[in-house]
Amino acid sequence: MEKDVKQINELLGIKYPIIVAPMFLISNVSMVIEAIRAGCTAAIPALNYRTSDALRSAIRKIKSTEKGPIGINLIVNKSNFRLKKDLDVCLEEGVDFYITSLGNPKMVIEKAHEKNQLVFCDVVNELYAQKVEALGADAVIAVNSSAGGHAGPKNMEDLVGTLRKSISIPIISAGGVSSATHVKQALDAGAAGVSVGTIFIASDEAPVTDEYKQAMVDFGKDDIVMTTRLSGTPCTVIKTPYVEKIGLEPSWLERLMKKYSGLKKIIKAILFIRGMKKLRKSAFGFSYKMVWCAGPSIEGVKSIRPMKEIIKELVDGLN
């Protein structure tokens, strides 16, 4: 199935094949603008905004400030009750690409293509990659085991290598990138670009607390653990004293969901909403009950800096 495909910078009309990943609560207008100015692009989760109207205002702010591709991340499972309304806003405002996560992207792909917008779909294996390619996806985001947030089971080399033999659309590697060396390794493995998130949490532009940013400096890859306690879906977080206290085992709600499959949809929605509220409190306030998302690439974070400095190091040697 291997064949020549466009690099992401060619597909999106940017200088470097780098997307600043959509990070729940963290990605914002300033981060997208700085990414575009540095020759890259970025995506924002639609749910970072409390309403679809607020999402519309954010898209307009970016467009009025900087010319360059804008991405929006849409959760496409049934727990996202705002999906249709948010998608309508993005279609009307003319975003350039979507990143879909956690569900079936069929509707997004069909409607986006009517507006000549691109759709990149999160995948963790070749089966799902083949499914989204058949639906018309323009690229896949290959989420590997070093990704922050919802990580996949395979390492970068295995996942990219497997996908190159399974699909013919571009592969964007997500996870484990904190340096120019990591970018080059992904491109050499056959990726058409990279999606980078964790290291930008420690940027001046990130809207989170100073404590969260400093934690990115103070902790390392060995402090990253996987838990389902946030949203019912495995998620990587920093092992703070509070995370150690509550443990990583399934909550009573998760156990209930497994026991009574008929309640799965309702419980998943409850878990998702509860988890997002906890993350919001941790990102923008400070108490001992801290739950901070991050990936193993936290190891490469040595200081809190402007995004332009972080990107400058990532693209070193890519000119």
C-alpha cells in the first residue's frame, strides 16, 4: 500500500510539517496565531469553548489576525451533544481542517468535503485507519504509545510502519515529539508530518496556571501514568500526590458500565462530563486535587518559553 503522498506542509500550505495538537482546555487563539506565524499550524478542540457562539468568535479572531490554516478538533462520539452545532459553525466560518476523535467521522467528512475542507482522523491501529480512509479521510493522526492524553498501544515506528502498508493517505505521527530529532525520526519512518502537544503546555501562550506549567518542568517521563478515572477512556496524566491517592483503577461508575452494557451510553456521557470538569478545575485553579494531562515528551521540557522558541527548536534542520 506504500506510495508517495503529500507532506502535511504541502497539503496545508505551510512551511513545516508540524501541527500543534489540539489540547483540551489548553489550546487557544494565541497558540494558533503563534503556530501560523512560525510556519506551522494548530488545532483547537471545539469544546474548549463553552458555547458554539464562542467557538465562532475564536475562529473569526484568528482569521482577522493571521492568514494561515486553522484546525478544529471535534469529538465525534455520542457523548458530544454539541457536535452538529459546532460543525455547522466551522462549515460556515470556513476552517481549513478538522481533527476527529473518539467516534465515527462519517458525517464530518461528508459535510467538510462539500466545503473543500480537510479531515484528519485520530487512529491507533490499521483497522480503524482503513475504515476512515474508506470514508474519505484526507489523512490520519497516528496516535502512538507516547502520546499525551488518549494514547495508543503501539510505538511510533511500529504504528507508522504498519499504517504505511495498510493505507495510502498521509500519516501524521502523534506522540513523543519534543525535539527536532524526534520530528526527523517520524518523517524518516514514513510520516507525512507530526502532531505535537505536551511541550506546548509549558509555553507563555498556554492559558493554564503557573503551577501546571512548572509541573511540566519539574516532572519527567517516569512520572506519567495512564488512568481511566477521568473520562472512562485511558488517559495519560502526571502522577501527582493526588493522582497517587485516588489510584488508577476503574471507578465504581466504570465498573457499573461494564456490568450493565445497556447503561453504557449514559454512563460514558456522565464520565466524560465529570472528567472534563475536573480537568478544567486543575488547569485554571490550584488545590491539592490536581489532575494534569501530559505525555512522556514532558521529559524534553526544561523551561517555560514563548511558543516561537519551542517551534524554532523543533524545525531545526527542516529548512
